[in-house]
Amino acid sequence: MIDLGVESHYSRLGVSPNATGAQIRQARDDLIRRLREQQRREPARRAELREREREINNLGGVLAAPARRAQYDKDHEHLRFFTVRSAAAPMFDEAQDRIDVLHRVISAHLRDKGVCLRPLSDLDRDDFSADSTPNDLLDDLIGQN
């Protein structure tokens, strides 16, 4: 799941809003197991970690129960705006593919509106005429010719 900085039960458990009940229970159980291991390693933080364990258990309980999950989704419809959904095309299965397409579309839109964007890296550049940064590897190659 892509975390867009919006706090929700789904993001706290690290699952997608499209996750099945079994996936939600598995994520909850994994988080609780890690918290219990951390409690054993860090006895000074035991009270804080137990409170987090109770919180994770409650979140998982809400999302794992179909009726409670439906009510949560209804009460928090605004969070759907922040959810990146998988597209129908198989090329968009990976999060990086979705982000790449979003970046290209937004960049094209801004360029059409006259906004000048800095390239993210040299891979996005077309013009290197003003770049006089020394590069030993390239300079050696040029010197060999």
C-alpha cells in the first residue's frame, strides 16, 4: 500500500483498503507479534507497547468484522480520496509503475500550462550544453579518442 500521509485504520495496519479480512487479520497478528517481541527486548517500554498492542488489536477488530468495517468506511469516505487504486492494466500492479505514470502525466500537464520543471535527475535531461561539471570517466573516454 502507498502511504500518502493520511492516518487511517488501514494505514496503521499497513494494508490496502481493498484487503480481505484474512489479510487484515494477518497484518494485525504480525504487528502484535512484533510488539510482543519488542516488549520482551525493551521491558522499560512495556506499558507503552502494551497500549499500542491494544490499539492495533482494536483497529484490526474494526476492519476484520464486515459490519464494523462497512461502518468505518462509511464514516471515513473522505479517506478514499487519498487511496491509490490499482488500475486494470497489469503494468500498474507495482506501486512504482503507478507513481511513474502519475509523475509523467502531472509533469506533462504542468509543461502544457507553461510551468518550468527541474528534471529529477540527469536521466530526465535533454540538454547538457551548460553542464561543465568534471567527470573523470567521461573525460578519460574523450581523451582516448
